[in-house]
Amino acid sequence: MTSAIVGLIGAALGALTALFGSALSERRQARHEAATWRRDQRAAAYDGVFHALTKAASYRHKIPAGGTPDEALLQQWFDDLVEVQYRLRLLTAHCHRPGGGTSLPVAVQQMNTALALLGVGDLTKAADAADETAELIARCARIDMGNEPAAAWR
């Protein structure tokens, strides 16, 4: 009878160990999948912002330095900067960590400044603000992807 009880206890411990191991393995897999999903979302958000910034920069360079810009060209540049602003807000939603680590809110403010300057017709300052936004975002991407230490930012 004692060996039967010992066998029963051993089987119960084996079953509990298997259940615990399975639960631990599933939890680890779920964490890995969640981390992969977050990384993919960040990468897609950065890609969208950089694509929109590149498009906006291409229109900016078509504006004549001393002359009056074509109204349609100016409107397209404004629309492209608005798209950058939208994608930047998506990026902030996926990548900004309150309390530090990124300066994406600063980039959002810089883009708002660029749009305001463009709205009042100060093309040079608007272009400079858009360039500064691009530099901030590039730096955030390098920090977020581990290519630059966050301490270097402060």
C-alpha cells in the first residue's frame, strides 16, 4: 500500500511539474510574441515617418530660393508636412516612454512650429524647423534601436 501511495504522489508531482513547465513555456512564448509585435510596430512607425519626411523634403527643394513659389507646390509641401505630423503622432504612440528615453514630444512640437511658420509664409524657418524635426527623429530611432546610448541624448 505504501508503494502505491508513493507512486500516486510521484505521478501527481510529475503532472504538476508538466503543467507548470507548460504554463511557463506558454508565458515565455506570449512575451516573445508581444515583444516582436511591439518591435514591428515601432519599425513600421519609424518607416512611415521617414518616408513622409523624405517626400516633404523633396518638395521643399523644388521651391525657388528667391522667387515666389508656385501655390500648388507650396500646398503639396504643407500637405506632406501634415502627413509627417500625423505619422509622428503614431510614432509617439508606439515609441515614447514617459519619463525619458525619447524626445519624440519635442519632435512633435518642432513639427508644429514648422507648420505654423509655413502657414505664415516664412519658408526658410519652416524648412529649418522641418530639418530639425528630421534630426530629432533620426536620433530617437538610433537610441530606440540601440545604436546610440540614451545617456548621450541628455
